Amino acid sequence: MAINPRRLLPVPRSLLARMLLLTLLVVLLAQALSSVIWVSQLRASQMEGLVTSARSLGQSMAASVGYFRSLPLGFRPLVLDQLRNMGGTRFFVSLNDKPLNMQWMAETPRKRAVLDEVDATLRERLGKDLDLLVQFVSPDDLLIFNSALKLDQLPRSWAHYALSLEPLNPPVLVTQIQIAPNEWLYLASLMPEPYVSLEQQGLPAQQLWFIILTSSFLLLFIGVLVHWQSRPLKRLAVAAREMSLGSEVQPLPEAGGSEVVEVSRAFNAMRERIGRYLRERSQLFSAISHDLRTPITRLRLRVELLDDEELQAKFSRDLDELEMLVKGALQCVKDTDIHENIEPVDLNYLLNGVIEPYLAPAGNGRVTLDGRALASYSGKPLALKRCIGNLVDNALKYGERAHLHIEDDGKAFVLHVDDEGPGVPEQRLEQVFEPHFRLAGQQPGYGLGLGIARNIAHSHGGELSLRNLRDGGLRVTLMLPRQPD
């Protein structure tokens, strides 16, 4: 079974919402692409600066190693004590008889780059055969002397100023170099700013705010632009709907983009042609009505002068049938061409007015009503009353009783009219809408009720349909769509 992607990803219906969504997607894609490029360049620049700082740090370490190598053996502890009492230097320095074994930190690309650069610089300055250990250690795992003292166990003036940076607690670079047999020089330090933490930074907050602000301003601009450009289209939609309902529509102003101007110009031309056609049709049927009634009346007068009563009766029946056909055709045109203004119609009030004569006790309860309309409906009140009245009259004529049921969900007003008659053969469910078609020939009328009702429903953008009920009877369903606000 194929899955419709629109069910999974709902697409906005309005032009404004679609343009904003498309713009947002394009902006986010462009911002994401530019941010990726910007961050990659930033990280490359930071890595270059980090390597330079590591090289400078390695050179300082090499200078310190050279200084301690130059001191006599007995002076080295004295110099270390003096440095500690003075608050230390850039490095925490100690002398141990062996390299201290500590838990090293897991490597990352940045840590590996620093370690490689420091190692290469020291070997370049001090000799390639140097016994050397360079690693990063967490402050919690840092050991200082042979006795495995930790950082917190030392006086703060000895090492905390050089190795602590609360509350960050960044990793400590520990370098251990053998400068004599059983004598290892211990150097511990932090990386210089801004590479103290050695962690790759995500997208900076300033960049995030820049993306948010630029996207918001762009969406606001696009929203105003689309709203401004779509106003002529909204006016066109309102005018087209009012015109479909038969209201008098003023010419649309030809404004907006060139495409919208072309559409407005074409609509105005269509409006003029349809208006001229309706006026000519009205004049035509008025002339036909006048021209046909006059000869029929003359023929009736002449029939009255006939002496043969049997022949007179035959002529009278033919004239009655002809007059009925003429009246039916004119009534069909008149009932489906109701010139009314569109206005809010209280459907509940309209329905109550239609079924009131048939309610108990005067009407013996031949009509029942279930449900209510949720809101008024924009349409032609007299036309809608004639449409619903024809449905009720048709149900009472062929089914004795009419049961009305309303369904209104805010999107469409639906009225079901059920009768208790024999129903309609399936092959004739559409044929009953044709003019002058009647299933029961003995019933009075022109056979125009359902056709007129469907035409009125169509003029309101709705539909009228029939179906036979399972338990007997016919259901006529009138659907009138509601226009979105």
C-alpha cells in the first residue's frame, strides 16, 4: 500500500505559509552551509594557533631544561625551593629520581597535535636521543613528587597558581626529561589562552544569534512582501466566489505584479461577458414568455367557439399540456437564476421556517429535525430556502414523511433528508435530476424540484446527491462548503 507523503509531512495551504516555509528551509540550508564552512575555517585557524603556542611552550621548556642542566648538582634543589617560595614560574618544576607513572588522559586530535609539537621542539633543541615523556594529565590524577603527592596536598603557593584555573580544571601538560642518571626534571604547565581547555568549541553564541536574527528579519521581509503581493489574489478569489453565487461584482483593480495584472484583466473580461450573457438570457426568456402566452390565449378563445364538445376537450387538454411545459421551462429558469445579494444566513432559522407547517400537532409530525448548524452561512437566503423546501416537499410527496439530520463540522454544512418511500432505482438516481422527469406519472408537478435544488446547490459551490437507504426510503444529501475565514 503506497503511503502519501503529504500525510506524513503536512504542506501549508496558503501561499504566504508556503513561501515562508520555503524561505525558512532555504535560509536554514544556506546558514548551515556557511556555518560549516566558517567553523571549519575557524578550527583550522585555531589548530594553527594551537600548534604555534605548543611550539613556543616547547621552546620555553627547552630553555628551562638548559638552565637546570647548567646548574651544579647541589644548587638545583636550592633553586627549586627559591622558585616555590617566590610563587613559582610558568611551570611547576621538580626533580625526581624516576619518571612518575600517572593515568594519562585520552587523546584527541588537539591533544595529539600539542604533544607531537612539544616533543619535536624539545628533541630539536635538546637532542634527538633525549629520554622524554610528554602527556596530558587530569588535575585530579596529577602526581608531583616521588612520594606520589597530589596537587591538593601541596601548599597553594607552590603549584596552584601555575596549575589551577578554577572552575575549569583544564588538563595539565606534564613533561618529564632525564637530565642525569637517576634524575628526571619534572615540568608541569597549562596551555596558554585561548587554548586552556583544548576542547573544540561548537558554534559560538554570537554566530547562533546572528543566524536567528538574520533568519527572522528575512522571514519578516518575505512575509510582508508575499502578503502585499497576494492581496490582489485574495480579492480575485472573493470576487470569483461572489460571482459564482450570482452577486453583482465590481471590476477588479488591475494592480500588483504583471502576472496578477493579467489575471485581473482576464477576470474582468470574463465578468463582462458573463454579465452580458445573463442579461441577454433574461431578456430572451421574457420575450419567449410573452410571445408564447399570447398565441396560447388566442387558441383557448377559439377552442371555446367550437361546437364539437369532444374536439373542444381534446384541444383543451393539448393546450393545458403546452401551457404546463411553457410554465415549467420558465419556472426552471426563474428558480435557478435568483438575483439576490450574498449575506449571512441563519440556517437554523431558515430550516425552522421550512418545516414549521409540518410539525405536530397541526402537521401531524410528518417532519422531524435532528442537529443544528454551528454558524451562519454566506449565501442567498431565498434560494437556499427554495432548495431545502423542494427537498422536504419531494420527500413528503413520495415518502409521506421527511426526517432531517444536520452535520456541521465547520468545513461544510451537510443536510440529510430521509423519506419513508419506495426509493429510486439505482440506474435512475441521476436521471431524476433531469427536467420534467418523474417516476410517478400520476403525481402533480413539473418534475423540476430536484433539478432546481441541485442547481442552487451548485451555484453555492455545493452538491446534491441521492442514495437509497438500506431499510427502505431515499436519502437526499445537501452539502454546502463553508469558506475559510
